[in-house]
Amino acid sequence: MNATTGEDLVRELLGRGCITILTVDDRGDAARTRLFPGGDVINVVRRDVVGSPLLARHLADVQATLAALAALVARTEAVLDRLARYRRVIPAAGALVVGLGSGLSGLAPALWAVLAVLAWALVRVVVGELGRRSAQAFADRLMK
Amino acid sequence: MSDVPALPAADAGRSGPESARARLAERFEQFASDIFALEINTILKENITATPWPGPCHGLLDIASEYQARLGRIQQLLVARDPEAPGLAELVEGRRRRDEVDSSNTASHARFDDLRTWAKALCPALDRGLAGGSGESDAVMHDVSMINRIRDNSDQIKGVFDVLRARLRSEPPLITRDNANKLVLDLREQDLATIRKIWEIGTEEVVMQTVIHLDGDVVLRVRPDYAGEGGRPVLNLHNNSVQTAVGFWQKMVGVIGSALRWFVGK
């Protein structure tokens, strides 16, 4: 068995299309179990291995693989359940954002009016100052 | 045999996150469609070759050549048993002439259609062998089940080529050993799994098979020579595999259930 963790197994499942559990001896492959995504199993066993301790070891490897998957599935389920909880919170947060947005858009005309008054006041101050300075410069020139 | 040019199959223009999303959706669809029935096969072999899965193109070529070789052997046996079987001589002559024209190993809809037709053509001679009670009925029965498997699986592979043709909107490329490494077939996940399973079983003798349907039906097929006390170790092994399959299935259903709970927000 090459893969040991649930993540490795899922990667193997997605990448190669199945999980392979292989047990070898000095004659080569002794037993091979392939687990397919839907649950199908293809078990290929060398005839002389049937009933031997080697086959028992192979079956133990298969069970270990299943246990690793079970651990991963438990974690995945926990994450999905948490996501389901967040999913209930997200619409509320979304409604809050939308409410704030519409409130702000309602405030917009007043904001624009305030900005316009401020801008007009600024223009008047600037123009007045420029006018005052120009008049002063003109008077200074006349007085020379 | 199809004479379509060997062209690399397009990836249907899918790339990036869109492709990843589509692949994920296909995998989910495959999980969802596969969970309605579980199939557990136990195969005994004299030797297991550690041949890794060569990918769909080489896999299809392996299946085609293995089926062809097996049908050839069955045909030879039938001729040796009963050379007078009606239609057999014509069938042999037809196959000989066909092989003279083209004996190359290819994979295509036409190739699997040809294999299916050949398997079907051998059925009458096999039926005659069964009816004759020649004392070799077990061997004939094995041949019958093998012929059935070749015929059914060839149909499934033809279906895969049909889907591929629809996806590509053109004739799929003719697969040969020369272009098999370069071709990228845009297969659906479930079609890939179908090819993989067919390749995995090949023409091996399945000694035990259990099919569990979601509605509770369980079908167990056991070769007669393993049904007795002598077959107990194999039966134990098979039972263990059934438990493994059911356990694996439960885990997968658990994940799908969690995903659905997340989806509906419950």
C-alpha cells in the first residue's frame, strides 16, 4: 500500500480513478485490491496466496486504508457541517451589507448637497482671497 | 475498420477553473451515479503482473487485443470440438479473410463493434456445445460467460465512443499504439471508470461476484467449483471484500450526504 493518509488516498482516487492496495512477496504481486469511487471493488489474488498469512496481511492493509478514509471523511463531514452553519450566517451578514448599502445610497443626495455647499464656499474663499490680493497689488502699484 | 485519421482529441476548449469545476461536477455525478449499485469481483490468477494502468488509450487497445485473442481461442476450441457446427466454418473463413486485410491493433467504435459481432456469431456454436453435453460443459459455460462479457463490455465501450463523438462533435480519433501516448481523450469521469474496470477484469475468470443494489437486492454469483467447502478461503476473502465495499460505500454516501446538507444549509 503506497498511500497512507486519507488525503493521499483521495488524491490517488481523483488522480488515478481508484485506490490500489497491493501486497507483494518474493514472487511479485500476491494480492491487489482496487477500490473505485462508487464503492466497486476488484480483488485479484494469486492462487497460492489464498488462505495464507500474506492474504491476511493484505486484508489488514485494506482495512487500514478504509480507516484512513473514514478519518478523512469524518473531518470532511465536520468541515461541511461548519460550512452549513456559516451558510446560515452569511445571508444575515449579506442582508446587513445590502441594508447599509441602500442606506448609504439614500443618504447620497444629502451628501452631494453638503459637498456642493463646501465646494462653493471654498471657491468663494479662494476667489475672494485672489481678488483681495489682486486689488491690494493694484493699489500698491498706484501708490508708488 | 474505421479509417478516421489519428488526430489528437481536443480538450473541448476547457481550461483553468472552469475545467476544474466541470471535472469536479463530473466526479460528483460519477459518485452519485455509481452509488446505486455495488459490484465486488474476486479473481484468482496463477500470476499477477504488476502492470500499472496505462491510461485510457492503451487501456482500450489492451482490451481490444485481449478480447480478440480470447475470441480466437474460443473459436479454435469450438472448431476442435465440433467442426460441423452450422455457420462456424463460414465464420472462421470470414475472420481469416478479415485478418488478411487488416490485423493491426486499433481501438475505435468500429473495432469494438466488430468484436461484439464476432462474440455474437460464436453464440450458436456454443449453445450447440452446451446442448450436446460433451462432458466439457463447465468449460463451455466459462466460454459462454466470457462471450457474454465481451459482448456486453464491447457495447459499453461503443457507448463511450458515442459519448466521445458527441463531445468532440466529430469522429473520435482511431487509437493505435503509435498515437496512444500523444492522444488526450476528453472522456467523462464515469466513462474513464468504465474503461478502467473493464481493463482491470480483462478476460480473467471471476470466481465470485456480488452485486448489491440500493433497493436491497443482492446477487451473488459463485463458480460451481468454489461453492463447496474447498472454496471457503476464497469465500472468506470475497466476504471481506464485500464488507470493504459496503464500508467504502458508506463513507462515500456520508460525504455526499454532508455535501447535500451543506448545499441545502441544514
